[in-house]
Amino acid sequence: MPNPRIILVETAGARNLGSVARVMKNFGLSELWLVNPQCDRLSDEAIHMAVHAREILENAKIVESLPEALMGCQRAIATAGRIDKGDMKVTNPPQGLSWLSQVATSAIVFGAEDRGLSNAEIQHCQQVLQIPVNPDYPSLNLAQAVGVCCYQWQLLRDDPKSHENLTSQIAQDLLKSAPIDLAPREDIEACYQQLEAVLLKIGYVYPHTAAHRLRKFRNIFDRANLSPSEVAMLRGILRQVNWATDQ
Amino acid sequence: MPNPRIILVETAGARNLGSVARVMKNFGLSELWLVNPQCDRLSDEAIHMAVHAREILENAKIVESLPEALMGCQRAIATAGRIDKGDMKVTNPPQGLSWLSQVATSAIVFGAEDRGLSNAEIQHCQQVLQIPVNPDYPSLNLAQAVGVCCYQWQLLRDDPKSHENLTSQIAQDLLKSAPIDLAPREDIEACYQQLEAVLLKIGYVYPHTAAHRLRKFRNIFDRANLSPSEVAMLRGILRQVNWATDQ
């Protein structure tokens, strides 16, 4: 059960970065990605809070955008506190992390301290994970949110039963129908971009309706757990449609 | 399901106190007891870290000894990281908190940041709760340890049977990921026929390869459990492609 990446988008607090590194190591996770960080991961404050997890800060990968951080991931889950998720599937930590654990490469994405993840960022993930909180004060500290997810991951890893239980009856059937070999997210994302371009070109969507309509396609194809060859096939047909409409 | 007290013994860090108050409120807990605290619960650092949970710090009860803090509790659980617990019963958070939830008044006890709980202190409790951690770096930040317990409590409160039910929960969840409202087979079949016609027209397949290639599309869309509106959408786009290639 390979560990997920922890991806932090535009983190502003160096102390939070350090606390995240510490709690990741406490629960056996190590791969930290920082998207456009707004603070220095190796500042005194970060190092101080990381205590014995300094190497996680040192080895953190720094990238410009969320799609870069998701390169190679087969499944990604966005954490969010707000309720308005549109058509996205919302799960709690035990369910969402069970789902992540079914693939080899996965990621959990956390937004900036003040604003969380934007809707555009959430669209790069397939599910939204909501930590169950008190509606009177739902705003968790970033490192606490990461800590809860890392803890839940550790529980899942410790208890093989909760994973074996997935193989019961109907769940087993549904899982069997999914190819083991999931396409990487960036290929699926490129496929969606290509689909959007074609739909705009043939006039099926307009620029202002494209995102909403594309969400429906994403839902269908995300449910289908596309394999690499299936993504290649879909992209082939989109190229052909593009070519045909040029003739 | 009445909430447990959170009892902190000889906490030294004011920032930790504030973080504990915040995460307690995030997960709906409110009763904080401080045994012989080594810092000021109303210091600037504590208040700063508590953010919107200042009242938990203000209302905290301050006592001299752990037995005083446990007055009136029917069950108490000590948190500890080390293995040597003598003959105390050791549980993990889901099990330990389920056990606490069976009584009206209960407490979760946390030791000082540097030394944890002494054996004498642990003896005042009936069980020892161990958060499953990485043996390479087992030392959780105090507020993270409290956060994990509060989160687990909230999960339990949301779904008292969550532990036993995880199996069926995941199965249900997998089922839910498919729309309940499945499209009739004949509509899906008509959609496949239309797709085949378009693929032939744009030269993506030839008559002798169409059936084989269409099988791959059927696999994808059958896995996705299409709803009637999704089938209608797919047919709409196929009509539009057809129209666009006629222009």
C-alpha cells in the first residue's frame, strides 16, 4: 500500500510547513510537494517545528502548478471545508483514503491557509475529502488537517481487515470491473483539455458553458477508471474529429 | 453521546494549549481541564493559536492533580506513546473511544510534551490509548495527538457503528458512485450505434474494424453506469460532430 503524496498549495506559514513535515513523519509518510509556496520551507521556523522531520522539508518538491504536482498520480483527492462542491463526489477520510489506497500512486491536496483550494484546483482531483467538523468552527489548522489524513492513512495501513473488507460482494464486483492499470492523471487531464477544445470547435459548448459541461464528462470518465490504452484511444478519436472538421 | 473531557497534565507550551483549544472546538469538544499547567493559558501565544476558540481556554478548569481532574468521570483513558504499559489494556483510538462513548462522563488524558504521563498517572486511568505511529519518529506534537483523538471522536459521533460498518460503508459508497438512475439499455445501445456511425464517417474505424473497436467503448461506458441525462448528452455531442463534419 504505497503512501500518497501530500501536496500543499500556496502555503503561507513556515511554522505550518514544519508541523506538516513532523506529522507526516510521525505517521510514516514522506513525499511532500509544495505548489508555489509563499514561505521558505527551510526557514528557522519551519525547521524548528519539523523537529526530527527536517529531511522531509529538504526533500520537498517545489513546483509552479497543481497539475505539475499531480504528474504520475493515478488518483487525487482534494481536501475542502466548504459544502459547495458542485458535482464533485464528497467523501470522508476513511472512505476517501480507502479509495486512494487502491492504486499505486496517489495524492492528497491541501489548499492555502486562508482560502483553501479554488474550484479550478479542485477540478484537477477526482474526489473531495471533507473532514467532519463542528459547523460552528470548521476551520482546521493546516497541519491538523494533514495530521488527520495521515493518521487515517496509518489506521488503514495497520488494519488489513478494513482493506480486505473491500472485497466483499458487490464492492468486489465493482472493483473487478476497474482496470488495475489506471492511466496517470496528467494524461486524463490532457484528454479533457483536448475534448474541451473539440467541443468548442464544433460549437457544442461555448467558452462560458464549457467548464460546467466538461464537469459532466469528467464525472463519466472518472467513474470509468480509464486505462492508459483507453485514454490513448479517446485522444485518437478526438484528433480524428478535429481532423474531420477541418476537411 | 456526551463528549469526554480533555485533560492535559503539566503542559509547558502556551502555543500548544492554544492549538489544543482550537482543534477541540473544530471537532465539537469544549471541556478542557489543565492539571498543574506550566504555562499561562491566557498568554498572547495561547490566545493567538486558539483563534476562535478562546472561550475554551477561558473556561478551562485548573487543578493540582490528575485525580481532581478525573472527579466524576466514569471512564478515563490515558494516551501514551511508549510500549511499556505493564498490565494495562492498550487500545487504538477507534476502540478506545468506542469504549469511552458507552458512558456519560469520560476523559482522555494527555501528558506533558517532554515526558508524557508517568506510570503513576497512567494508573489513574483504566486503559491506555496508543495512536498508531511510525516507530522511527513516534513523538507526536501534543496538539496533534489531541487533534487525532478529537477527530476520531467526531467520526464515532457521526456514525456510532462506523467501525463495524466500514465494510458495508465502502460497498455502499462504491455503489453510490454510480448514479442510481441508470439509463435503459436500449438508449445506451442506440448511443453505441450512433457512435459507430460517426466513427465510420470520420474515418476513425473501417467497417471490418468497427465491432472490435466499439467493444472498447462499450467497456468504458458500461463501467461508468451512465444515467439517462448522460446518455442524452453523449448523443447530443455525436449529433453535433456529425453536423460539424457535414459543413
